[in-house]
Amino acid sequence: MTYDELIALARSLEDRPLTTVTGREFTVTTYLDCPVFIPASTGLGRSDGRKAAIAFLDRYNATGSLRVGDYADVTRNASYFIGMLLAR
């Protein structure tokens, strides 16, 4: 998956209720071509930025892993990225 494909996926899922692998609800949107995740519990957007999203994708493309722990050193938003991937 490329970064452009990730952004296209985020845009296609925009404002649709999604869930993480642990069952927490969130929505995704984009800002300045970067995914922003909005947990239903807080309603506050969170993003690690483009660099972290690219690092997540690099690891995902190399391993194909859908385990949140495999991305702990890359981004704090791995559960949201994985939830987004599972929703496609």
C-alpha cells in the first residue's frame, strides 16, 4: 500500500464509525494530506503526522502484521491505522 492509497482509504472512510481491534469506536478524517483519528470517547483529533504514517506503512508493507504491538515504536496510533485497514 502506498501513502496515496492510505490517504484515499482515509477519505473513503471519512466520518464513518470505525472500530479498533479492541472495539473502541473512532472516525478518521484528513488534514493536509495526513490521517487524523477522532476517538468517540474524547472527540479530539489525534495524529502523529505524515512521517509516522509512512513509517507505519513501511512496516505494514514489510510484515503485513495487524498486531498493534508490532508498531509501538513507530506510532501511537497503530490501533487506528489497523482499524482503518480492516474496514476497507
